[in-house]
Amino acid sequence: MNSLSIDGKSSKAKQNLLGYMQVRFLNFVSVFSICLLLASGTAYSAIDLADDPLFLKTGAGANVLLNMSVETPMGGAAYNDAAGTVAGCGGRRSDGRGICYFANLDYIGYFDPKKCYSYSSNIFVPTEAASSDHSCDGGQSGRWSGNFLNWAGMTAIDIYMYTMTGGRRITDTTSRTVIKRSLGSNFFHNKVLDPANNVTPGTVTPYSGTWAHINKRTDSAFDFETSSGTTTYQLAVEVCNSTVGLEENCVARTDGTDNYYKPEGLIQNNVNKMRFGVMAYTTDNTHRQGGVLRSNMKSVGPELGTGEANPLKEYNEDGLFITNPEAASSGNSGVINYVNKFAVEAGRYKGYDPVSELFYEAVRYFKHIGPTPETYSGLSTSNDGGFPILTS
């Protein structure tokens, strides 16, 4: 019987055995080292890897193609009062009216939840700070609560616009900015104020009665119904007025002489490192498949990534929007402009949502393949809903 000794083995067998022992030893050292690190509690931060390929001399900005997959529910209430949407919300009243307004919560939207407003010439104007519970029945008697107006009036698509661009401006000058809500839809439900369900109307509105109904509309307004009748209020609001305090999305701008502020969103905040384009559905037929390109991928800020002036800029250094940056024959163009106006000038909400086909068209765009003809055939490529349809 052969003994298990190295001396008794061939040269090849010795090499194999020594290699095996070496691997086992290295494995043991590795495991032992890990155990020491764990025992010592030594922590190591993650390696900060570059976002761009290492061989690039300059950074490569991201290309962001917005797919505006929007159906009629996006014209519904941003705060839909469905059971469980916020803590304590048990759902709408038996007549279908929303009741889930909670004075201790901040409701986000075009109105500042911490301000009170007056109403004049179809515009809500900020006047002073609200009380800590968002009410305006103290020294601000006769005012509207911005927190209540967000709950009562904001649509879901407006929260998107607020986030992306700062909102649709109907007044855009160096001295004043007024934002207006988008179109509502039949998905916007009626709401109610009464102390049995939420708060007394007089704490958040100028009306001192025991109840008030907020009735839906499919335009940019709501009907405020009381025992005295119904009054229609346009949901337009002055923002970034520094005399009464700035909203959190207001950015300092100047025209070289005057200093002021403009509401801005994620697009403006990222123009130096991202390029943007937009695709969306057409508005001629609720059953039409796919989607079409509304604005090509580009830089939208005043400067290109190289620091040169941007010939297709969508706003100036002064922060004011440009209505038709791409000189479209329809009079409207651009990424920011489309995001802000597609639920107004650009037509109605989509009844059916072929989102996978819209995504397919987006993939074709990134692969430099032309759009599927059925997505735009029979339409004028110069004007659909006030914005161009780009096919190449």
C-alpha cells in the first residue's frame, strides 16, 4: 500500500497537491481576513464610480424623452378623497362628495399651503401668512386658505406640471407671474366643507355659513356653492411675490435692471446636464394607436452644454418663457410649452391609453428609426392641437 507522502509521488502529482494546498491556504487567509474586518467593525464606503465612460474628455448629458401618457383621470382631482389615500381618510361621503380635508396636512399645488389669498379680477392673490393650522379666520378674516384651494382645485396633471416646469403661466413678465390650472375632466369629483366631516367653511374661505359645496367643472375653475347660491372662481394664482413671501420653487432672476423670482421645476433645474424631448398622443381620435414626437431632443436652457448660446432655447436668462422656440407654423412649440399647454391648447385628454405603443415609438426614436405611419397618417403634420407633429 502506498503511503500518502509527497516524497512518494511523481513530480506532476507533487505540483497538483502543492497547488491544492496553496488554494486552500489562500482561501483560509481570505476568510480569516474578512473575519478580522467584521470583528474590528471597520467600515468601507462604496466606490464612487464615474457616470460617464472613462475615456471621454467631457461629460455626456442624459437624454430624457418625456412620454406624455395621459388619460382623462389625469384631469381628475389631485387629492381624490378615496379611502386610504391619506391617514384617516375613510372615503367619500355617501353622495360621492370628497370630505378628506385635514387641517394638519400640507396639500401641495400652485397655491402656497401656508398663505391666505384674496380674489380679484379672476386671480387669487396672496395676502399674508395663514395660521399654523392653515386656517385664515384669525387676523386674515375674509380670506381663502391656499391649503384648502390646493385640496379643492388641483388636478393630477397640474401636480406633474408644477413639478416639471413650475406651472402654466398666463402672465409672465418681470413684474408679475400668474399660474393657471389645466382643464379638469369628468373624473374630478365634487367636494364638501362642513364641520361634521372636516372643517367649518369660515376657517378656510370667506364664507361664514355652516356648509359649502365645491362643484367640479371641466374648465380651469370650480363652482363654490353655498346656501346663498353658486359663484364660479377661476383657479389662477399669483406666485413668487416677494412682498408676501416666496414659494419654495421660486428662483431668483434678473433682466439686468430689476431682480425678481420665477417658479421653476425639474426641467429648468437640470438644463446644464440633461437634454429633453417629448412624445404624446394625438388628439384627433381616442382610438388612434401609438404617439407622435412633439419636440426633438435638445437643450432647452439659454445655453448649450458647451457654453454657447442655444438657438432653440425655451426661456431666456431672465427666466421668461418663449412661446414658439422652434418657429413652428402652428405658433406653439417646445418641450416646456407642450408640457404646460397640452391639456389646454393642445386639446383634450386621451380616452384610451395605448401606452405600450407610445413606448414603442419612443424606442424607435432612440434607435433613429422613423415613426410608424399609422400614428400620424391622415393628420396635418404642421398642426395637431396647436403643436407640430414631427415625423423626421
